[in-house]
Amino acid sequence: MIDRFRQGRSGGQPASHEWAPRPAPALRPSHRIPRLGTTALTCCALILIALWAPMALADGIDELKAYLRGLNSLSADFRQITLGTDGGEMIESSGTFYLLRPNRFRWDYDSPNDQQIVADGSRIYVHDKDLNQVTHSSQKKILDGTPAQLLASEQPVEDYFELRNLDEGDDRTWVELIPKTEDTEVVKLRIAFVDGQLDTLLMEDRFGQLTRFIFDDLERNPQLDYALFRFERPAGSDFLQVD
């Protein structure tokens, strides 16, 4: 299925951080209350997208490693689009994300539902503001062995992923990431570069769903306050621990 979304700037596609194929979120969560594991994995995959910026390296694996070595923080506006296994209705959402290495990230969704996801270095909180409901779980339990290892751990990326460059014969530089942990909902990531710039990122989950991301106003290594990643329980909310 992943081949169905392999598009990019060639053929008249937009050029700024846009590629064509979550938390994803929605990778089979409900539209209002995503499953915490799926949401966190998708979010982290969304963060992964933003890790690539224009660089002069020709090798996709080297480009990834070089960028991660210098990454401290990120911020961006995003759009997220997920296509179901049957190729039917697409689910689109949008908002703003922030990242502070190590172990902290935040996603503020403003469409279609008002929702927030915060990882404070210890736990992950998913707050559905419309329902005033919070689900939370151990961050390590959710992120261990997932694409989030790219952000949450300072160990080499190859400790958690099988990496290989791909030759797809389309003048792009492709790299594929396969999680080494079997019990993960994201089964494959493929990233393509054109002239050192991010062209395409495709994410496939174990249900066969495909997700794409579009980022605007991406800022690498901005100054972010730790308070931005501190979750405070909303008054009167349902507070559900899932681990």
C-alpha cells in the first residue's frame, strides 16, 4: 500500500515541506478519544517528519544521523492526513507541535477536535478538551521500541531501527526505517530527499493505514521553556490512568 502515496515535488506538486501519501492521531483511534498508544506513536512519527531540513548530504541514512546529532528542539504548524486501508475517506487534522530533547514533546490540535498531547519526560497525557477527559500512561511503556526512540533516546538510531537506503529509480534519495521491536503499531517509514531537501515521508501502520504530514513555519532549535511541557490537570476533568 505504501506505493500508492509515493508522490512529491516532481509532477507539479507543492515544494514546501509537502509530500503526498497520528496520532494517525488518527491511526485507528476514534475521532474524539484516540487510543493513547496509537496517538503517541503517530505524534512521534509526526515529529519524525519535521526532523529533516535542507542539507547537502546525498546518503539518506547519513543525512538522518547528521540531523539528529544537532537537534535540540523543534516547533512547527502541521497538517496530518490519514488514508484508511480501504482507500476510502481521508481524515485530516491540524495544529502546532513543539519538541524539546530529550523526552519532551507537545501537540496542540485545533481541528477537527480541540485536543492536546503532552509528554513531560515521564508520562504522556492525551486531553480531549471537548469531553474534558484526560488519559495518561507511562512514557517509556508507550515509546519503547517505536519511532519515538529517535527523540526520546540519545542512543544511535540503528539501535532501534533497521535502516537501509532505497533505490526507487525516481531521482529521489530514499531511506527506509523498520522498527526492531515487533510489538509496535508503526511497521514502516520511508523518507525521500530531493537535492538534499525532504520530499516525501510515508508511514504505514500494522493495520495497513497510510499517513502523510505537511509542515509549515518549521523552526529548528528554537528556545523553548520546560513549562511548555508540564501538564496540569484541568479542573473537573475525568482523569484516566491506562497503565
